[in-house]
Amino acid sequence: MEHPTTAALEAGLDHVRRSPADGGRVDLIVRRPAENAREVLQEGRLDSAEGLVGDTWRARPSSLTADGSPHRDLQVTVMNSRLAALVAGRDDRWQLAGDQLYVDLDLSTANLPPGSRLAVGAAVIEISTQPHRGCKKFSDRFGLDALRFVNSTVGGDLRLRGLNARVVVAGPVRVGDAVRKQPA
């Protein structure tokens, strides 16, 4: 698979920017049952103790906690589906990014500052202050240009790599469900 160039990524940025500010939808749900394993789901359950039920989040240590336990603000990662399509090239490669929810929604910090809440299906998640950055795995899967693109200043402001969130109201989530901002 050939990776997208910086020019191709920049050419697709306007399409990503046209993502709805509210009233988006869930396009893909992915559970990570083991490292580097992915299960594409039509329906999942978000839980305040488990994150996405069946995902390995609880088994992943965090350098952000004193005891190395999983960090609750990193329970669920959410990526803009338009950006996933841009970097992945094909729909069957989106899940390689490693996120659990792929949504057609403006994830920018201007639209969703930390502490914002989103209803995702019947569940509610809260946006974390912890940034979600591209890493070596992202570069290996989508190319160095894609890594630089999502980690750029503009990429950070738009949260092109996605965002971290925690579950505040448990509930089912399905592909096609609405994603709506909740009042503060």
C-alpha cells in the first residue's frame, strides 16, 4: 500500500474541515482484543469502568499514572472518519489507526474543548485534556508524511490524530448512531 504524500493530505484537508460541528455519526467501531489485533463491530458497549467492553484499554499501562495503571482519561480514542479515509486510502485500513470510534464530526479544540461531552449513541463521553498524538506505529501504517501532518500545529488544533475521552454515561453504540454535543 502506497502512503499518502503531504500534497495529497493537504489537498484533502478542506474535506476534513467540512465535518459537521454537531449532529455527526458513528462510521466505525473497532475493539482491540490484543496488541495489534482489531475487531470491527457493528455494535459495542461503552462502560465507565471498561471503556469499550472487550477492548484492551484496562490492560495497557500508562506513564501518566503514579502506579502505571491505565489512565481513565484515555479510555476511548476517537478519530475523524474523513481523516481516517484520507490517510488510510481504503476503508478496510481505517482500523489500523488503533482508535475505537471513527466519527464524522469536527473534533477540533475550537469545536470540542477539553471537558466537552458528546452523546455517542446511548453513551456519553467527556473529552480529555490529554492530547492524542501520532506515533511510530501510525507512521509505519500510514507513512511519515501522515505522521508529520497529524502532529503539525494545524493537525493538533484540528485534532487530526483524534482525541482521548473517558466514558461518563455507559450505553450501547452502533455504527450509524448520532454523535451530538451535550450542554455544559
